[in-house]
Amino acid sequence: MLNQSINQSVYNVTRFYSSNLRVTAISLQTKIGPVLIVCVYMPTDDGTADCLEEFTATCANVYALYVESNAVHLVVAGDFNCQPTSRFYQTFTSFIGHQWKKLLSVWATLIEKRIINFGVIVSVSE
């Protein structure tokens, strides 16, 4: 039944290629408009300037894929390797956008209390 529902909602699937091995993406043509689904494996913070640069470049790569696509919705999922206390956190929240900071703040509190693991699904409509 789920498969039939998906078949009626998704008209076309296109793979997006990225030069960044940490990013993979597909675009779905759906009844609600084009949706770009991106899976990321962000670098870990080993304390070097290179890892922060790679983290920022990976965020930029995801954004570039979104801009290059004709998508009106964006879903980003994966391993963000980012804690609220990480030096990556500011870059991460800038990437997501200011409207998500309150949500991230709530999540950060829940993470600190070990109620949830850190994860994000972002939907952007312009």
C-alpha cells in the first residue's frame, strides 16, 4: 500500500552528482513540487583548521546542490557530527538558517539532558 502511494506521488527520481564524497543527493518530482533529498556525512572536529574548512565546504556543497536543482523543498539528513558545544555549531546553524535556531536550541537542551540524539530534517520552501 505504501509503495502504491509513493508511485502516485513521485513522478521522477534524478540522482545529483557531487564532487564531495561526503554528500549524495536525489531529486524527486512530486505532487508538492520538486524535493531535493541530501544525505551527508560531515567531518568530525579533530581540532584542526582543515576540519573546520571541510565542514564549511560540505555545507556550501549542499547549498550549491540546492541552488543548482529546481527543488522547492530540501531535506538534509545524515551524520552531522555537530554538538551544540562544537566549534562547528555556528557554521551548522548558519547553514540551516536563523529561523531554525530556536528549534536547535530546544534540541540542544534535550540532547544535554540525553532525551534525544542530535539530528535534523530541514524543509525549505521559497
